[in-house]
Amino acid sequence: MRLPIHPKSIPGGPRSKSAPPLAEAGISFFFTSKFDTDYILAKTVNLQRAITALSAAGHSRLNTVPK
């Protein structure tokens, strides 16, 4: 799955703010970046858990693109 994150939506940087909630939830993930967007990559089976963990930490998602 890919969870696109707009870089300006998370002050302090998406990686430093998104990693702890996912790690605490026991979700393995990988970050990658493009020019204007950062992505969190995780297994599709963890989609709902990842959304729940990030939402509970105060993050909002732009959209979800399961592949």
C-alpha cells in the first residue's frame, strides 16, 4: 500500500513524526520520497492498522492507494 503524505502537512518532517506511531503499532514500513510527496510503504494487510495508528497520533491522510 502507499500512503501519500504532502511534505507540508506534517511540521518537522513526515518521517520523524510518522515513524513512531507505526513502530509502536508493530507495523513494518519504508519511506520513499519524490519531488513533492513522501510515501509510506507497508504491506496491504496492515492498511487499516496504519491508518488507525497515524490517525490516533493526529495525522490526516490525503488519500489511500492500495496496490
